[in-house]
Amino acid sequence: MALKDRGKKAIENFIENRAFFKHETLEGTHMLFGLGQLPEPYRSQLTNLDMYDDIDRVLYSYKTPIAWRTKEGVWIVPSVSYSRTTTNHQATIIKMLS
């Protein structure tokens, strides 16, 4: 199912304006609050960034981080397959970042 316009707008505001949000299964925040189903090596990478306070924002889908931005402004979107809904969330953020 395609991401609704409200969810897309929330992601867009999160990317551009650091506007944190919670929308259905999506959440955009400024800190790491869990790793969900994130596999290695991304799990260690994100944990290390958090340990050195180098995370600017984290986008979660179903409580799993699917994209994050470092304080240097670099977005990381792991190439990991999840559910159809989360894959849609990933595609939306990749499209918005390009």
C-alpha cells in the first residue's frame, strides 16, 4: 500500500526542517531509542554514532531505524529488506533524498 500524503509530508518535513513526528508506524526523532530488527553491520554503526553523540535524526518504521542522519549532514539508508510497508517507507525517503 502506498504511503499516504500525510505520512509523506511528515517525512518531508523531517528531512528538511527536523520536524519530529509520529504517524501510524513511522516516527522521526532526534535520538536513538532502539534498534528493532536492524541487522549488523548497521546496528553497530548506529550504536557507535549514538555513543559519540553524532546522530542528528533517526527515522523509524515499526520501531526499527530505517534511515538516520549524522551531525555532518550525511543520510544513511541501509539496504535491508523488511515488510512491504517498511520497504515503501524506505523507497519514499530514498526518493526524497535524491
